[in-house]
Amino acid sequence: MKRKLLIILLLVSLVLAAGIQPVLAASPENQVDLSGLQEYLARIDRELAPYMPQINFRNLLESLKRGEWSLGVGQVLSGLLSFFSRQLLANLKLLGQLLVLGVLLGLTRTVADSLENKGVAETAAAIIYLVVFTIVLKTFAVTAGVAIDGVKEMTRFIQILAPVLLTLVVLTGSFLGSSFFSTMLVGAATLTATLMEFVVIPLIGLAALLGLVNEVTGKVQVSKLAGLLRTGAVFAIGLLMTVVLGIISVQGVGSGVADGVALRTAKFATDALVPVVGGMLSDAVETVVSGAVLMKSAVGLTGLVIIALLAVLPALKILAVTFTLKLAAALLQPLSAGKLADALEQVDTSLTLMFGAVAITGLMFFLMISGLIAASNLATALR
């Protein structure tokens, strides 16, 4: 009887061991579809080639899989400086137009002071203001489009990165964390893009328009209303960031601890309750989890770098326009074009707020991905 029981246990052990072999052979890279992420990385590499030819994100991902870091800080800063310089050069035409119109406005006012009939000079000044309005509002609309497109691009990348990253998180054993972040990542990204496109950017644009009207006409006083709209935009962004990051901080840590305890319990139960092959099964799962942790770290770090760049590039475009308007206002003030300089400063204030909105959005996405990685790492550490 004992001999038959021993033979049965050996047969069961062989069957279970044969079942473990595919688990040992199947690497996380073969279990996770990285094609969508790799296609996106290839597109990013093509778009950044004129500014950062020495940086290749597909190579970065491959090197991170091997535990290497191939991206230098100096390379990134050099590329960003080159990008910002090109944006400043692209805005020289805008600066020249504003300076020429400011000089004409100053000459018009000088001529008007020496004439008894000021009607013609006031009409010419009104035409100049109208041209400036058109140029500035067109520039603002283009810049607002850059901000909206930047947020949409970040959202699109989150939607591509989330399935890959969450699958790797599941393979590390963080089941509660993956179920929580699967909803939070995509939902928060979509909500942020919608809020920016339909609430924050329109409020900032309307504030800029009211600031122009208030400074140029001098008869319609709407500066307080413009300030109220800017405050509303700041409040909307701050409320969204506070709620999302607060939930991620509390729920992320909680799910990480719960997953870690569950994994440790399951490992102990496997070793203790499964006869003969319990240790082998536990070691096999440990091997898969370790590979998934390495892959998750590689994908997560690559995602963090790309999210940072997707936020920085449109922010630098906005900053270049902001600097151009600020420089124009500073040069126009001594040329008897004080009102025009004040009007440009109002638009500059709104663009600065838009720059902050894009930067904060990128920071929020960055912290969301970091929270997911930290929660899964906590579960892995506690196992």
C-alpha cells in the first residue's frame, strides 16, 4: 500500500513538474503585447529626430530590459535647448510685427498731439489696435491648440501604456493594484483632457480677451472679471490634481499592502500544503514574478521619460510665445505705446497660466504612473 502511494505521488509530481516547465519558459515579454508601445516609440523617435537625434526611445526600452540606462541627462537638456531655440526663432516674425505696429502707434500719437484735428490720428490708432488684436488673438488660438494637442497626446500615450503596464503589474501579483489603477489611469487621463479642452483653456482664453479689451479701450472695465476667470481655471486644475493624486496615494498604498500580504500567504501555503512539488511551483512563480518586475520597471521608466517629454515640449512652445510677448511689451513701453504694452502683458499672463496648466497636467500623469509602479513594487517587496 505504501509503495502504491509513493508511485502515485511520484506520478503526480512528474505531471505537475511538466506543467511548471511552460511557466518557467514563458517570459513576461512573450506574454505581453508590446507592439503598440513599440510603434508609438518609433513615431516619437521620428518626430524628435530633428531636435534630439542622439536619443532613441526604442533603444532605451531595450537597454532597460537588460538593466542598463542609456539616456544621458546632458543629451536631453541639449535637445530641449535646441528645441526651445528653434521655437524662439520661429516667433521672431511675431516680435517684428508687434514692434512695427507699436512704432506706428507711437508715431500716430505723436502726430495727434501736434494736430488740432485728432480724428484722423485716432482712426489710424484704432486700425492699428485692430490689427494687433487680430495678430495676438490668432497667436493665442494657435498656442491654445498646442496646449490642447499636448494634453491629448499625453492622454493617448496613457491609453497605450496602461494595458501593457497593468498586465505586467498583474504578473507581479499585484491584483488589487491593477484593478484599481486600470480604472484610475484611463479615467483620470480622459477626464483631464476633457477638462482642459472644454473648461480650463476656454476660461484662460476668455480672460485674455477681456484683458485686451480692458487695456485698449479704457472705457470697459473688466479686469476683475478676467481675474475671476483665471482663478476659476486655476481652481479647476488644482481640484482635479488634488482629488486624483489623493486617491492614488491612499488607495495605491492600501492595495499594495493587501497584495503583498496575499502573495506572502499564497507562497507559504504553496510550500506547506502542496506535497513534493510545492517548492518547485513556488520557485517557478517567483521566477515569473521577478521577470515581470524587471519588464515592468523598464516599461514604467520609459513611460515616465516619454510623459515628461510630452509635457515639456508643448510647454516650451507656450513658453517661447510667452517670452516673445513679454519682450515685445518691454520694448514697446518706451515708444509711447503704453496701452499696447499693457494689453500684451494681459495676454502674456494668460499664456503663463496656460503653460502652468500643461506642466501640471504632465506632472499629474507622471505621478500617476509613478504611483502605479510604487504600489506594485510595495506588493513585491512585502511578498
